[in-house]
Amino acid sequence: MYPYNIFESGRGINSQGREIIMVQYTDRLKYLRISNNLSQKDVANLLGCSQVAYGMYELGKRRISLEKLIILAKYYNTTLDYIAGLSDKK
């Protein structure tokens, strides 16, 4: 569906031929958490998982489920596309 892997950072070219910088979803998870003055434990409680599990999501050592991404998108009042790095529009 998308011409690049959302789990890898890097550069790519969009359909208009413009260079884009792809952001890992893990970077967005950390950015959203910090910009909302939350600890990993706070977000873990919201998601119903341990702080260690959430920390692994942010490090990219564990894949986060779609259900948990939806919870975060609603909580942060943003879109899944923003979290996935497919859009810079919150």
C-alpha cells in the first residue's frame, strides 16, 4: 500500500517526485509521550502493559499492536498516519 516500510527510518521519494524523510513510528511514540509530559509508566498504564513492554515499543524491540496504536492516537488527539510517520500533520 505504501512505497516504504514504516518500521525503518530513511529517505524516499513521494509520488510528486519530492524527497521525503521517513520517521520511525518509535520516534513519534517517544516525541508524543515527552511533549505531553508523560513517563513511560504513565503511557504503559494507559495501554494496560508494563513499563518495560512500553519501553520496548519505543526502542523498536517489540512491535506495538494496532489496537494500542489506536488508543494512543485517540489519547494524543492525532492520527495513525502521524504516528506511523506517513504524515507530518497531527
